[in-house]
Amino acid sequence: MFKDEKGFGTIELVIILAILVGIALLFKTQITAFVENIIQDIVDKDFTSGALYVYFKI
């Protein structure tokens, strides 16, 4: 029927990418809110109190 069924074809890759893009578009607001919360948590950390000394103590 098919000469070569080995490997990962271009059509499969395009289908998987289309599905991932569709999921990303469906959950765009939730993904954006999640990333913004993570970035805000990182920005709000206070590293002036010697926290870096505790982590990188020599």
C-alpha cells in the first residue's frame, strides 16, 4: 500500500502544530494571566535583604 511508513511526516507535524496553536488560542487569556502572575512574583521579590548571600554563600 505505502512504500515507506517509517519516520515522522510533514503532514503529522502540521497537524500537531495546528492543534497546539488552536489550544493556545482557546486558552490565550488564561495563559497570559498565568505568565503575568509568574513575572509579577519574580519582580516583587526583595533581594536587598541579603537573600542572595544566603543562596550564594561561599
